[in-house]
Amino acid sequence: MYSACNTVEYDNLINQAWRDYQNGANSALDDIYVVLMPFCLRVSSKTCNRYISEQDEEAGIARMAFLEALEKYDIEQGRFLLFLGNVIRNRIIDYKRKEKKRNLLTFSFLTREGSDMAEAVDNSFFEGIMDDLARKQEIEKLNKLLLEFNIGFKDLAGVSPRQAKTRVNAQKIAMLIAENEELKSYLMEKKMLPMKELEARWQVNRKIADRYRKFIIATTLIYLYEFPYLKSYVLPMTRGDENVC
Amino acid sequence: MSARKAVVVEVGKGWAIVLEPDGEYKKVMTSAYLEVGDSYQLKSGTKFKYLTAAALFLTILLGSIDYYTVQAYAEVSSLVELGVNRWGRVISVQAKDKEGQIVLDTVKIRNDRLETAVEKVSQAIKEESPQMKGAIQTDSRSVKSKNKSNRNLEEKMLKEIDKGLERANKSNNIKNKVIKNNRNKAINQSLPQFRNPSNNEEMAESDAAINEEPEGQKQEKKPDHKQERVNQDDQLEKHKDIPGKKSKTDAVPPKAKQEKDANSKKNNSNDR
């Protein structure tokens, strides 16, 4: 199931599940749990400022907080995700404080976790997490697509054109491919760049197309699949345009 | 949206691959906690900053090392040896014997130009040890540079020493005259404590020397006749140097000495 967690449908889905849960349908919990767990974990991680996996103690606290939020939530309180985020964050901070009191002189006392934790956060904190998650979904999908072409992000970091001019050229080639049916189908079927075509009909510099093959493919894929977040990153723009936006 | 951040596309231990706002994929080294999808603020120019800091540090370090490296040793008299760096500044001072040590204790010449250092030292020698009268001679000076290729520096230093000696001589002559003047005044006023029998001979001699000098333009500063003459002599000596004329010993009575110092300072500033 793919839906960005900052869309209206997503909110509706959650609200629907919440209503079901309130009406006694415990199965609704399972559906919503899978959807919301990444968010819960991400909030925990950001609160603790380190990676929290499902096996960590903090994840358990997040789960409890999740149940608590479901119980206490009311439609008038605004978006469920924001409410949930706040509950999880507060519970984790409570837990950390207790922990600190119990063993004053453990390593946790020496780390600087405590200092960042108590900071108050507003809704933008959780909205930012939602954006991050949405972007993460896009990136994961792109990663899967790229694997079909045998391209990893590591390769991309290696072959990415360093000069702005070259980069814009490569991005223009990618755009060309994405907008042209023939070229597009060639790329998707053969998993290669239609070099001959590009060179003969579009006067594309073979050197650029060859050297930055992986970069061009990745960029084309982003155009093709209309990743809303990532697309804004790879649109060809010159310096002048940059200032405008 | 002018300052957009890069987005993290892959993370590992200590590194992350980010997609920059202009479409470039980049691997960054970071120990910060990041996850895929996070935005990442590129720290532009950190490398450059470190490089600049390092370069600056190195420059200062090497510069000061170079400054404190003795390039040549200048021997002004048989008493002292001065180490000079490439910019002609006195870096190290070494006395050859006890006498020299006493002289060096009285002057501060570190980081001075060789010219001024020589001047100070030669004055100090004259003041501190009258019996070493002949210690400073223009022909006893020598410069030995550490590496033989450094002829330029040697010559420059020799010139500076000459200048310094010259200036020391000048101010000494002036001093002597002022002292004489004071002494004459004292004699005129017939104060007995200023009559120093051991110096009478010399006094007469120098007085004779002054009398031999041809007369120059008149300067009217003080009504005192003798003072006037001395001033004339000063003027002359500024224009032509008399190499044979060496400074005279100064067995100065304490009061007169103080006055002399003040006067010589005045004269020095006039010189410059």
C-alpha cells in the first residue's frame, strides 16, 4: 500500500480506522499499525537523536503511546498524526527522565541526550517528520527502480557530473527521453540509453550521454514516475532560475 | 526557497549520500544521525576553512622560525658577537668575555636593526668601560654569514655596521662637546668639585682641537660664547666626517652626566 503520509487520503484512512477502533473493531488496529509504525519510530528516533529499531525499548514505549493516543484522541483535537506524535514524544521523554533518575551514573548520564530532549517542539516538528517519511517512500521506490538498471546511489555519487553546466546538459537529455515516447519505451525495455537515436536525431553529445549514463537514467526515472519531492531537485536549472525560485 | 537543503538518499556508518538541490548526488562524511528522506544542510566551505586555518598557522610558524634563524654573525668589536637574521635584525647576542657581558647587560638590542644595535653597543662600551677606548674600531668589524652564498647580506650588514658606528661616533663627539661645555661652565663658575686633575690634559687637547676647526655660519641660540662655538662645530661635523677624530673618554661628574644624557637625546632627535 503506497500513500504518502501527508495526503488527505492518508488522514482519512487513519480517521476511518480510529472510528472503527472506537466502535470496537480491534482488527482496525492491525491495519493502521503497519501504516503508522514508521512514523512512530521516526518520532522516537528524532526525539532520542539516534536510530531506533523495532526491537529497541523506545519502540515499545512508542507502541504503548500509540495505543494511548488512539484511546484519548478526539476529532476536535486536530490531525491524529500530530496528536500521536506529541504523545509518543512526551512518553519517551518521561521514560528517559525516569531512566536517568534510576541510574544516575550510567553512560546515559554522560551522553548529551538529555539536553536536547527537553526542548519543546511545535507541529512543524511532526510535519517535518511526515515530509521526511514521504520523501523516504519516494526514495525507496526510486531505489527499487534503479536496481532494475543495476544502479545504486553509490554509483550515482561517483558519476554525478560535478560541473553545473554539464549537469544541466545531462538533465536536459533526461527530460528529452522522458518526454519522448519512443526513447522512453526503449529505455524501459532494453534498460539502456537509446544512444544511437539520441545521437542521430537529437544531436546529443555522445561523450556526455556515455559518461553520465547512470545519472541520466536516474534523472529520467524521477521525471517519468513523477516523484513530486525529488522532481524539484533534478529539474534542469541555470543559475538565473535558481534565484527566481 | 532560496536556501534549500539536500535530501538524504542513502545512509551508512559515518557517511550518507545526498541529493543536492541542483541535482548532484554527493557522498558526505557525517557522524550525525540521519535517515533516508531526511533533509541535510550541507556545510559548505568547512574544508576550505580548515585549509585556510592550517595554511595561516603554517605561515606564521615558518615565518617566526625563519625570523629567529641566524643568517650571519656580526662582530663589532672584540667584545660582542651579534646574530643577525635575514632581515638584518639582531636575534642573538653573545658576549665574548666578562667585559662584553657587562656591556650587553646595559643595552637592549634584540630585534633592533643592526645599525641601531651597533650604535647602542658602541656607546655602551664607551660609557661602561673607558679603558676599552680602542675596542671599537672600524677595522675590527667583520660579518660572517652562515652559508657562503650569502654575500649580499654580508655586504649589507657591513654597511649597516659602518653607519651605526658613524652615528655612534657623531653622537659621542657631540656628547663630548656638551660635556666639555658643561665642564667649562662649571669651571667658569669655579666650582671646585668639577675640576678633575686627571682629565685636564685631555680637556686641553680637545679644546685645542675645537679651536683648530674653521669657523662656520653663526647660530644664535644662547648668549654663551662657548656654547655658540660648540654649535658651530656640530654643524660642521654633520657635513663632513673626520675619520681620525675618535671620541674622548668621559670621566663625567654625576650631575653633568645627567645633563649630558638629556642633551645627547636632543641631539639624536635633531640628527634624524
